[in-house]
Amino acid sequence: MTSAREDSQPVRPTAEDEVAAAGSELFGGPAGRRARLGTSWWTPVRIIALVAIGMFALGMAQKAPCYDGGWFHGATSQYTHACYSDIPHLYNGRGFALDVVPYFERIPDSVSGGMEYLEYPVLTGLFMEVASWLTPQNGTIQDREQTFWMVNAGMLMACAAVIAVCVARTHRRRPWDGLLVALAPAFALTATINWDLFAVALTAAAMLMWSRSRVLAAGILIGLATAAKLYPVLLLGVLFLLCLRAGRLRAFGSAAAGAVGSWLVVNLPVMISTSGGLHIREGWQKFYTFSEERPVDFGSVWLIISQRTGDPLTDVNTYATALMVLACAGIVALALCAPRRPRFAQLAFLVVAAFILTNKVYSPQYVLWLVPLAALARPKWRDFLIWQACEVVYFVGIWMYLAYTYGEPAHRGLPPEGYQLAIAAHLLGTLYLCAVVVRDALMPHRDVVRQDGSDDPSGGVLDQAPDVFVLGAAGEGLHERPQNGWYERPQDGLYECPQDGPYAK
């Protein structure tokens, strides 16, 4: 069901966001009341796509010291210049330079001296393999690694543009929220560290399809995203809760079937081996066994505990799982007990953030998972920039810590105590944004997306749908029909608001 406001004039961030208004002074100030928007070729979506590409290019330029030698001559330079990337190192280290077929052939393990399989999900492995096909085989290994990084950077740049465009189009009346993604500093700094942007692009496209009520297409894209990175499967849990509350379980069933089907189409050819009998291929399992066996690692709260106590935390899988279950229980309660059904983007951000906060490792590029979700869940520049500042602190902190640990001369960089503060900055920044999103869900009149009469612009079939299953006091006296995006519940202080007025409390 389409909101009555979706086809009206787009929201101007400079009119509702003081930080956006102040920032616009660099470009002539806020748009006036009589400004005619959308009447030229320079539409918001096109501008955002070009800004995203420009910021991505700046992120590539930031890697120049490594491209010119830091990746190839010792460890120190790539850390002190904060320009490290897995991509050139794994070209040779994961057998692409030798034309090893991922998942079917083993690669030499420089650490153990044995032979191992590629430890990435299947669709990411295919992305890496395609980039290796596009990399010329002539020249020195350094030349080929540089070219491999450039090829991957070009492919990931396309993913960055897709993400920004999808975010800009998910909330029809709020296209300028895509600028949060395009201008996010941590997005530009971490975009070419690894291949995460591919999964993020598929996830952003899935959310766009869901917002257009194309539930099967959304499910297929979630399945493909899960075949590239594990975290997108969490969105199915969010959709189940929201569809349960709105009585739209048939839509969820279509999305879940599409997700399972597309995941199987990608994985089965690699997963099942018929040689010597039907069994699961060891190369396919590597990603999952590696994730399970991985010890406490960089960026996690568990690393702080381990370093401070001297305990290696061999049972970290149990601790992390228990904490994640507790966080998910809180998200279930929020989804089913909040006075108004939370928006899809809000719960999606919370569940992925919970996964990141409780995980036993936090690689700096994991921030890419959250950037588009944060832009949709809390499109407020002040809160977004506070969180981004914390992530930039962590980005610098991890490289300075690695310079201290592995660089030459030794102990020139950030010692463990300083790195723990950088981890704390990341954790606190993410928790702050989570707290603001939870507050918006519990107090819908504080949600900037809903202040114009909207319900859930990213909700698709959920948008303007009445609740049919609610737990606790939130279900008492519930109207069967939403009133202009709100339910009238006097006991909660929420009332129907005028068509042209903000929500009132």
C-alpha cells in the first residue's frame, strides 16, 4: 500500500536537520521554500551516485602509499599510512596467481606450511575469481597484484554506487538520505580493504525490492547476499517478526523461499561432491569451520577482556552466542511490544549491530555492513557523524596497533592499552546509535522518518498495515486501521495527527 505522502515533494534535509543546514553553507546555503527541485538532469539519485563514486575515488587515493610499495616491502608502511588491504596479498596467498580453482583445489598455507582451501563464502569466491580472470597474467607478481587490486577496486566502486542509489530510492520521499552513505568517511576508508561491499550491495538491493513490495525478489537477493557474507541472513529473522505482527506471513514465506532457493542455487554446485559417494565438499565447509575455530581476534570486546585478564577465552564461541541470543531476545521484545511496529530498517540495523558487537572479531571493513542500515534507520546527520567519528578512530587505531606489534622498528605505534581505547570508541559509538534507534522505536514521534505522517517507507507490504499480533500493553485498545501512519492509543500518549502536521504527543 502506498503512503499518501510518498509521491509528494521530497524531504529537504536542510529544512529538518540543523547539521545538514550548516553543512549546506559550503554550497550556497539551504534550499529556499520556492526552490524547484527535480526539474533538471541533476536529480538527487544521480547526484548521490556521483558523490559516492567521488568519495570512493578519494578512498582509493588514500591507498596510494601502499600501492606504490607499502604492500610489497615490509609491513610497517602499510600500517603507518593506514592503507592496508587484503586484496593484493590474497592474490598470491589464495592461489589466484596460480590459477587454483577455489573450493575444488587446495592452496599452500604460508602459516602452517600445509594445504588449505579458500575461507570465503561461495559468491565472494566467485567475485574474487572473476577479478583474477580480468587480471593480465604478464609482468612481475607485484605488477599483477597491483592490477588485481585495481580490477577489484573498479568492481567494488560499482557496488558502492549501487548501495548509495538503493538507499536513496528505498525511502521515496527521502532520497537525500543516500548522502549519508555517499559521504560516510569510514565507508570510503574501508571500501577496498576486503570484498564486503559486494554483499552489502546485494543487501541494499534486497531492502529496495522489499520497500517496493517485491517480496520474492527481495528474498532472492537476501539469499545471494548470504552466499557472499553470512550476516544478511539476519534480515529474514527481522522480516519474520514484522510480518508476524502485521499478519503478513505469506509475504515472509515468499521471501524466505526465494532466499533459500537462491542460496542453494549458488552453493549446491560447490557444496555437494559426487566423487567417492555423495558428501559435503571439504572446500565448501572451510568458511564455516574457519569462522567456528577462529580465536578471539582484533576489534572485539572479547579481545579487551582477554588482554586485560590474560585469559585466552577458549570458550568465546559460547560467550558470544549467549550474548547474541540475549540481544536477539531484546529485539524480539521490541518488535512485538513497541507501541508502534518498528520500521524494517530500524530492526535490521539493530540485529546486525548486535551481531557485530558480540562477535569475536571486528575487522575494520565490517562497518560497511552498518552504513546503509544506519542511514535508513536513523537519518540524522549529528548521530550518524558521531558514530562515524568513533569508527574513524578505530580505523586509525587498528593500523597503529599493528605497526606497534609487527612493524619495524618494533613498538613504534599504538600499544595494547591505546588500542583497547580505540576498540572502546567503536563499541560505544555503535551502542550510542543503537540506543537512539531503540528510543525512536519506543517513542515514534522522535523518529525523523515518521514525523511527516509516514509509517514505514522501507516496509513494502508492511507499510500502513494494521497490527494483528502484539504482546503486552501495546496491543490494548488497538485500532484495526492505522490513522495517518499512527494508531490512536491514548494510554501511550499517541494520537492521530493532522495530515500536514508533525506527529504530536
